[in-house]
Amino acid sequence: MTDKTTNEKQKSTRKGVSRRRFLLILGGGVGALAVGAVAAGPTLVREGRLAMNTLFLTGDAPGTAPPKAPFVWFQIDADNTAHLYIPKIEMGQGIHTALAQVAADELDLAWETVRVHQGDAERGFDPALIFTFGSTSVTALYQPIREVAAALREMLRSEAAAQLNVAAERLVPVGSAFMVREEGGDNLLEPPITYGQVVAAKQGEWKTPETTSRLKTSAEFRYIGRSIERVDLRDKVTGRAVYGFDARVDGMKYGAVARPPRYGATLKRAAAGTAGSLPGVIAVVIRDGFAGVVAETRAKAHAALAALELEWEGGTNISQAEIEAMVSIPAQGGTLIQRVGDVEANGGGTRVEAAYRVPMASHAQLEPQAALAEVDGDSVTITTSTQSPEITRDRVAAALGIDAAKVRVVPAYIGGAFGRKTGIDVGAEAAILAKGAGVPVHVGWTREEDMMYGYKRPPAVNSLWASLDADGRVTAIHHELASADILLNPDIGAPILGRILGTDPLAAGGSLILYDFPNRRVVYHHTPIPVPTAYWRGLGSFPNTFAIETFMDELAAAAGTDPLDFRLRYKPEGALGDRFERVLNAVAEASGWRRTPTDGRARGLAAIYDRGTVCALVVEASVENGQIRVHRAWCAVDPGLVINPDGAANQVQGSIIMGLSSTLKERFTVENGMAAAQNFNAYPLLTLAEAPTIEVIAINSGDEPVGGLGEPVVGLVPAAVSSAIFALTGERLRELPFTLA
Amino acid sequence: MQLTINNQDYEVAADPDDMLLWVIRDTLGLTGTKYGCGAGICGSCTIHLDGEAVRSCITKVSAAEGVAITTIEGLAMLSDDGEEVLHPVQQAFVETQTPQCSWCMSGQMMTAAAFLASNPQPTDEEIDAAMNNNYCRCGCYARIRTAVARAAEIAQEGAA
């Protein structure tokens, strides 16, 4: 979705820039979730919705207009240090390292001169660009960062040439420096001139090049494609890295906020009661719909909440059974989101059908929501773990009734997000308390608060049927799904979109049938529930991949075909099909798919195209003492060009573990309108001893990155495990988490 | 009361019943020790008391008086010329590129350091058992296994 054609160049006009530094701000196009595509009006009929949903679900929607703010900020000091400000937030995915590799490669930096920093609004970055989501960071920024870096390299080269009085063509970049090639020969003449020297000696204004500078070919890459050590790990293993929960400032106090007893309940009346006179309490802050306490310690703040006099009204007392009844597929209706051929006319023959269910899940990111707010007059600074500084800024501005320009958001390291750190915002809570108490306030949610009041992975149900002819060929496939909301969640998303599309496009992600069956149909049912649900790693691709890929295994069994051969037979058309074939063959080779597994074990396979990436997973499982045990996993991924192979492997390994935790353990339930589980004692996660060994095969299928890696793999896991257990025992597992009969 | 953390003495005003985690993090500002669950389940808050791994979120500060407390900030050493020298566990976690978000990793490394001190040449099964009570939501388990085994090697090489 990257718009590569609309680069525009801007000159820095910022104040306070030392002449000993070198600054360049260049804009360019960036892909984003294309809400802007929804301009056709609210009365689209079925055909229009079908087209629109296809755009969203295949990622072909047009990009938004290019922002004026920079994509990347370079600062080269006279001592030759290259500071690199990266406009994406590091939450463990290695994005600071990967994007620094891209930038350093094209700028020809010596790696040891590179210092990576979090980009924020202080350097002009648009908070919307910093939104880190959807496995999009590399694909969106790869090309623009290279173009900026190449322009900078050429500016340095022509300036160095002027300073040395030689032709620019004779200057060869040698890593944060140029050397002069001897006239008429190949030898490089000592001494090199460093970028820092060029910058320090520069007189007058820099001129940005009028034309796009030549970019390196893949054969010239120095850093791209290498497993370079993560830039954030030294600070992380020594405990120095600062996350939102670690943010501190002199004189800060601790806040706690009253929470409703039921989802959807609002505060009708609140009074301080005796809270204000409790030891350590500094302030009780009560305003419309909000009550909180600021105290000397977190424990005292939380203890004082019990002394508040609160009256809640409204909300839900829904039960788990009622939720499951709501999220179900009705006999008719729904929005058609894929139509290939004619399913009805070809729906005869042998019918195979199955339904699958995915429960709610907690993100259980180990750092709960946290923010520090410092109010200074009518301005506020928020230091927080957020995926979206823009949403935090807007929430804080709305909470304090001030202009968004008065809110500065400092994105800290994120201690796990998986979709959880955007939307419902602790920054606004800290801001209200800081303003009310007149001191800087840190609010860090407890685990209980995070588990009970964080939004959840939406529950989903998928139902599929297919027709096989007498030769075992699939003639038609029908997929129907119902999901609670993600993007349509009124508190965090864009509900208007649902009225136009008739779907939640994020919940519908991954629901289209890409296999080359002649007749295909997918229908979406919008089934919101009164429990907050939203982004969770993989979005709709998690339940939809579980359902489609397990059903593929069921179809292969019905057709009497090996599941690998079955997928190869129906691989998607064209280049995508070639990519499917490559990852399937790679994972089959690595896992020894054609060979019989060890006694008592069986293998299962699943494949996906998601976020531009094609992946195939094989797991090897057994049943021990009535429990499913996954011993080994092999995953082949093709995201196009891989920037950092070890980082890519880490994302895949992590996705497999998180997917396996959902497959075997996690089920978030609601009783009486509130979370049944409050902490890990009632919501256990997968542990180390339960983790398989994992082999990742990263396939470099091209000269540029075309897909993300943070999410596509997670939904493969339940499908592969279900298929392995079927191969082992003949039992089909269709509801997460799996329990054996 | 007086606490000794990473060989440094601190005079802190705390209630005896306050949890050690919050005294370390909030009162003293040593934020390398992380909060994950407050219930002693996830292991993010693991520190050493006299070399033993304990969960600081369920340990009262009064239990740490007169005891040598070590946090992640005290795991690395300073060389004679003032350079920071990572503990073998920290070296191994970097070498194997194990952490992702790393919120759990202070606790993972403190757990591993105490374990390896008592069992310098563990089997794979012993590593699994020792590290099984620390959650990692990013899913770095396979690498944690490798990293702990590698840390044992590094420590052996250093001792040799």
C-alpha cells in the first residue's frame, strides 16, 4: 500500500539547529489503513459492499494523502555519530533495528556510528505515522526511508566533493566516510573524509537534490538481509530501558481510578467519602463519570478507592452462555464479502460441513497499561506505552478540554502490546488526576484491572460447507462467519465504517477463500456484544485461519488426499500460488512431511496469505495423559525481502507460542456482566516446558519487503494442531481451547 | 528501615507490610524489576535475596531487611577500568537475541542467574523445570532455553 510516487521534499526550517549538524526533512507517501477509501456514501448496495470489502480484505485499498511530516530523522554530528529517529515504536518486534538497517544501508553508515532513538512529535513526526500496528512498519517505510537516505548520501557526496575539490564521481562511500578514487585507477586514497567532517566544514545552506538518487541494488546491501544484533537489547538486559510503567519525574505521585462493577456501567454519583482523610492520600478527583485518587503510593491510592462513595448505573449482566448465543450464525442475512462463480448452482454432490468457535482472549501483555502525566499550565506531557500517540493525544486533549496541540506524547518502550496498547487510554486517566491533584501522576493498571477492563479478542464463529464431486474434486465452498467487533467498537474504532461496509473489515480479515476452488462465497455477520472487544494479534485472521485451514484438512480427508497435496492442488492462481507452493514445499521438506513421524506422534499442516506474507506451518503433536503436547514446529515464511532474518524468526517463534497458548489454554469468559478471571491464576498462559522447538525457514522471494511478520502465523497454530490431533486420534477439534473427548 | 540493594545501602521510609517490588521500583527508582501480576505467578518481578530467586511482588519489605538484595541493575559488574561487564546470563540473552519486548526478561534473567549459581551444568530438563514458572507473552521460550544453556557455557568458559 506504499505510495512511492508522491515524494515531496521539504527543507528544515526548525529553530535552534546548530550549524554543526545536518538536518533534512523529506516527506513521502505512506500506506495507512485506508479509511479515506470510504467516500462513496452510506447507501452502497450489496455489490458496492462486496467491492469495498474486497479492497479492505486484500489490502488493495488506496493509500491516504502523504503527510507533511518526516518519515525518518537523521542527525549527523561533527564527531560522526549518526542519530536516527525512528517513527515506529519498539515493542519487541525489533522495528528500531530493522528500520535502522534500512536507513544505514542506503546512507552507507558505519554501523558503530549509528544511535537509534524513538521518533516523537518533538522532531516533527506526525503521531499518526508513529501508530505501530498491523505488521505494516517495514512495508510502509522501507522505500521512503531508502529514498531519504539516498538523497542524504548524495548531498554529502557532492558537498564532500566541493570541499575536496574533486569530482563527485570519484568519491566512494566507505562507511560514514568517503574515500577518493585515484584519477584513472581503482585505488582509494587515504585519508577518508568522514560525514561528520563534511558536516562540520559545511558553509551555507544545504540543497536537497531535485531528482531521486539512485538506490542500491540488493547485491550492494551491507546491512539489509543480515541478522544484526538488536539495538535495544543492551538497555533491556541491564534494566535501563524505560517503559511507560517505568516513567518517573521528581515529585510524582500515584493514581488509581474507580472501575465499574459491570461492563458498560457509568458513574451516576460519586463522593469522596472518607477517602480524602486516609493516610497518604493527596487528592480525590471526581468529575463527570470519573472518580480517582492520588496518593503517595500505588497501594494507598488503590486502598482509598474502597472508601469512595460510588453509585453506578446501567451496564450489562450478560452471561457467557448469552454471549455465545449472540455470536452465532443466523439462518439468513449477513453481508456478502466474496463471490467467485456460483456456489448454489454447484453445491450438489457430497457435502462436507463443519463449524468452529474461538472464545474471547486477554492480551495478557505483561506490562499493564501505564502512563505518566505532567501538567504545566494548559499543556500536558504524557509518557506512556502506547501503540498510537495520536489516539493518546486526542484522548488526553478531550479529557482535559484542551487543544490537541497542547498535548505532548512521549512514546516509551512497550512491554508487550499485541493490539492492547491503543484505544482505551490510561493517558487520559493520568492527565485528569494530574490536573486535579496539581502534581505529576503516574497511573499503572494492576493485572486485575488490565484483565478485567482491557478490551478482548472478539469471540467468533465460523461455519463452512463444501461440495465434492464423485472424483473428490471440490466444486463449491461456502464460508460464513460471525464475530464481535474490532474496528466497529464505538469506543475505539470507526463505527461509521460498519454502516457502510456491513462488516467489521478487521474482524473479516483473512476470511476470504483464496484457494482456487471454482465457486466460492463468504458471508459476514456483524454480531456485537456488550463486552469491549477490539484488536488482538492477527485480528480476524486468527479465527478465520483456524476455521479455513482446519476445514481444508477436513476436505483433504474427505477427498482422500494428503493435506499437503490437497493444498498444492488448489493453490491460488498466479504468482500467489507460486508463493504458496514454495512455502508449502519448504515446510514439508524441513519437517519431513512425507516421512512417518515418531510413534505416537502425528503432524498437522496449515498455510496462509496475510498482510502480504505467505506462511506454512507444520506441527508435530502427541497426546500424553490426556493432554495435547506439541513437540516441534516448522514454519516457512515468505514476506518478500527479509530485512533481519533472526528478527523475522523471532516474530514467527513468538507467534507460534502465542497461538499455541490460545490453542491449548486461553478462554476468557464473562459472568454477570464482568470478567470471570482477574489474574493468571484463573487465566493461565502457556509455559516454557510446554513450548515446542521451532524451526523457521525464511524465504527471500524478492528484492523488496512485501509483507509483515508480526501476525500472519498466529492463526495457523490452532489449525495445524487440530489437524495433527485428527491424524493421531481421528478426533476433530473445532473449538478453542482444545479439550480432548 | 535500611535495605542493601546491589551492595548499596538505602534508608527508606516504608511500611513493613509494603511489597518489596514497589519499594524498589517506586520509592528507590530501580525500575529494572518489573511488575506483571502482583500475585507471584508470572515471575517478572524476580529478584535475589541472599542469592535466592524470590518474587518481590509478594515479598514484604520487612523480609528483606538485613538481607543482600540483588536486582537486574546489580547483575552486571564493573571491570577495573569502569567498563560494564555483563553477567554470563545477560551476555547469553543478548548473544541469542532472546528478548523481544523484554518486560519479563529481568525476571527471567534473575531466575536463570540464581538457578545457574546452584546448578552450573544443568541438563535441558533441569532448565525447563527451573524456567517454567516465568511467563513470556512474546513467546521467547525456545530462545530462553538456549540462552540459559549458553549462559552456563559462558560461565564455565569464564571460570576455566
